[in-house]
Amino acid sequence: MAPAERTGLVRVDDATGRLAFRHSLIRSAVVELSTSDQRRNVHRALAEAWTEVPEQRARHLAQAAEEPDEQIAALLEEAAGIGARRGDGPAAVSALVRAAELSPAPNAYARRLAKAAYVGANLTGDVRHVPRLLDEARRAGPDADSPAAAVAAALYLLNSYGDIDTAHRLLSGAIALQPEPYDLTDATLSEAMSTLFMVCVHAGRPELWSDFDAALSKCTSVPDTLELLRATFADPARARPADWERLDCAIRALPGTPDPVRIVRIATAGAYADRLGAMEEPLRLTARGGLGGQNIFPAIQASFLWSSHAWFSGRWPELRQVAGQGLRWCEELDYPLRSWTGKFVLACVHAVCGDYAAAGALADQMDQWAGSRRGHAVGCYAAHARALIALSRGDFEGAHRQTARITPTGTFSPFAGHAVWAIMDQVEAAVRTGRRAQAAEHVRAAREAGLAAVSPRLAMVLLASAALASERDAEAVRGLDAALAVEGAEGWPFDHARVHLYLGERLRRAKAPARARTHLSAAAEALGRLGAHPWTERAHQELRACGTPVPRPGASALTPQQRETARLAATGLTNKQIAEKLGLSPRTVSTHLHQLFPKLGIASRAALRDALERLDHP
């Protein structure tokens, strides 16, 4: 030490007793020049110094170990659990793999490798190493068939080419092998039940849910998150008021929670009940955590949960950004299973903004995945996106067909949770296709389920839907007025603007043009701010019918060069390719497109083809 201090390489801080190096590279050189024995001795010393911090002590003991040691392996497995609960997925996986290496018994080696595979798949979102870890575990011992292995294998299957029924059998079989009653204080068994829940949600079929409920009835110490998810998210139309009260208590207790998995699960439980706004900050923090390369799986889920709230709350530019980041993570990790919620909300925004091609392409992807795997829930996402495309185009028969895929109009099918998000779309499609009685039955079913009391948005939606289903204009006007008067209704701008639109339509029909203009103008302004161009034009058409002059999209005529630029852009050519064909600079092409979008009432080049068709064939 003395020669090193004299030459200035190191310095001891008298106040703290810490050793400081003149340069970090000197510190690295010391480690590089040390022998393995020296490093192990240092790790043993550090382990003694960290007696009050079990996680750090276990890691240093593992580094100091020269041969298998069950005691150290057990400590390291415990440390991995601490890291996983904190959300540090990569560190937890690393600790479990090292714990497996230190396991003297083949069964323990197999179990810990399987657990590493499941933590990697369930927390980091990375399923690419799952097959290798599970293969090594299976070669080592029978504990490879543990619940942890089943979780990892099920997630791998669903993110590759496996189907939901196979994943369900894997998980149900692994759980059934455990001694009864099932002890869910065992983290891996609890995770197997949670993954089985997720598989049942994607399936959306009662026969799979009956197996889950049978297993749940044999469990002790059921986590509150799993109870909440089953009570609210699985089948919200059959949730009880007490279930929503328990959920609200859990949400109020959430600030400061460091566990990203808990945050995501409670948020999921509140998704259909419009509770995501109350969890915005925890969801944002969890989503941002993925940017550091840790907790990617919860970050993906948090991104899409927040995006679902952004869809309803009208924050669509932010939605595109946050959902886009989540989808990039899914693509990087080859993890399509969790991408569908993000693609759904993006498809919804594209649909109501008139980007029908983009919305349809996302719906095609959802249908393709759902069809081969019997994933009814993802099929419901696709159906809802297609219903919004049809409503935006005025194809009400098409919208009715699509919403009936989610649940038959007039009923809420068991475990069709998505039907709660599609109520007003389904009722409007039914009313405008002459199925008014079915629309009224749908409203009655929703009210009997107690959905009007679940959130202000659902209260507004049900009042508006009942008014739409009414044959009497006076009754409809009163109902729509009541819907607009719901406290907090303005927080859901797209639905709120639609209610203004429906009220304006009814008032015009009831020969009250002055009042109609007030509501139609409010609808047009709000829808225009959102960029929902087809719906804005619908409000403008009603205003024209009231005698209010409103310019039509495209009425400010395109110049010949702008029209030709638009035509070429609609075929998919890039700005550079268009510039070469027209003898212009790419900058001029970009300027033309920027100027013609407002004239056509669109927001992106994806909507050009339909806009030009409307312009040519009004």
C-alpha cells in the first residue's frame, strides 16, 4: 500500500476509510493482474462484510465457491427471488444459472435451470434462451417438469408456433402434479397459476376457465393480484361491486410499490373498469424501466396498458409513441404474445383517423395469430378494430358483423371481457341496421351487470347507448343530454364527442336546428382536434343539413402537381421516387404532401388512396 500511495496511484480517504484510485483503469488493472485465488479470497472477505445484505452476501459467496455447494446455491436462489421481486430480471436469471451450477444434486440443478428459464421468459421477456435451458434441465433430472418449466415452455410455445390448448395442458398438468392443497406461497407455483390465467384470457373459452377455477379452488394463500384479476378482468360483466371496491383499495395502496409485476397486474385488473388513469405514474415508471434493458416484459405490458388509457383519454400522439416503443421491444425479443394490445390501440386510432389500410393490416395480423392458435380474445381485438373501420366508413352492417364476433348483440358472453369496451360501437351498429330491439337488449344486459356504476365513462356510454336505442326523439334527447352531464365525461373526448354528434343528429331530426348546430359544432371541433377525420366530416355533413356552410375536404382544390404527387404517394412511392418521376426535389414533394393533407382531411399518406377516391367519387 505505502509504495502505491507514494507514487499517487491510490489514496486512502481518512474520513471514510475508502480507497480511491487515481484512475479507474488502474483499478481494472489490479483486478486483471490478480490470480483466481486472490479474487476468491476478496469475494469471501466481501461476503463477510455484507452479512446484513443477504443478496450481496450470496453473490460474493457464489463467486468465491470452487465446487458445488448446496448452501450457497440455496442462498443464491433466495437472492434471485429478491432481485425478481425488485424487477431485476437479468440479475435474477444470472443468479439462478449460477445457483444451478453450484447445485450438487442433479434434481436441484434441473429445478434451478428450469426456474431460470421461467424468470427469463416471464420477467425479462426474452424467450430465446428458454429451449436451451429447458433441454439442459431435462437431461439433468425429473424436476425439469416443475411448474417453473411449464411456465417457461408455455410462454415459449405461445411466442413461437405453439397453440393455446397445448400451453393450457402443459400448465394444468404441471400444477396437477403438485401436492394438494396447492401452496401459492411457492413463487413458481403461483406464477404457473398466473400464466394459466393469462392463457385462459387469450383463449376466452369457458371450458378452459373451468379447469383454472377448479385448480384455484384447491389453492391456499392465493395472491391478491390473482384474485383481483379473476374477479374483474376475466369477466368484468359478472364482477360484483365488492370486487371493484377491493380493486380501488389495491390501486390506492400502489404508489411507491417497487414491484413492476404487481403494478402491471393491478393495472390489468382495472383496464376494463377505466382505472388506468389512476395508475398513470406507476405505469409510466414501469414502462420507462425497460429503456435501461431491465424488466422488459413488465415494461411492454405497462406501455400497452398506458396506451389503452391514452386511447380512451384522447392522447393519441403519445399513444403512438409509447405503443410504438412497446412493439419495438416485442420485435427485438421475438415476443408477439404481448404485442396484440399495442397493435389493437394503434389500429383503433388508425381506424377513426381514416387510415383504413394501416388499421386493416394490424387487424389482419391479429386475426392470423388468433386463428391458428384459437385465441378468441385476440380475435376480439381484430373484430373491434374492423368495427371501428366500418363505423368510420359508414358501413354499419359490417360493423354489426364485427361486433357480433365479440359477443352476440343483446348479451355479454362469459369471459368476453372486451365486450365492455365495445358497448357503444355495438349499439350504434345495431340501431343503424334496424336492430333497435337487440340494441335495447344490449343496454339492458349491461345495466343488469351493473356496468353503469363501474366508471363515469361507462355511465356516459350506457346513457348514450340507451338514447340511441330509443325510438322517441324526445326521450333520446333527454338521455343524450344526461350522458353529456355525467361528471368527468369530458375526460373521454372521443366518446364524449360522439355523444355530441348523436345529440346533434337527433335534434336536427326533431327539427331543432339551432340546438343541433351547437352540439354538432362541439362534435366537429373535438373530433377535428383528435384528428378523427371521417367522424369530423360526418359532423360537418349534419351541420350542412342544418344550413351551416362547412367546407368539404378537398374543396380547396388541389393543384395539378399536388394531385399527381398525391396519386404517386398513394401507390407507395417514396418522396425521392416521386421527385425523380416529376422532376422535382424531394423537399418540394414533402411540401406538397404537407399542404394537401389538410385539404383532403387526412393525417398521413396511409389514408391518401381512400381520400383521393372520395374526392373523385363524392
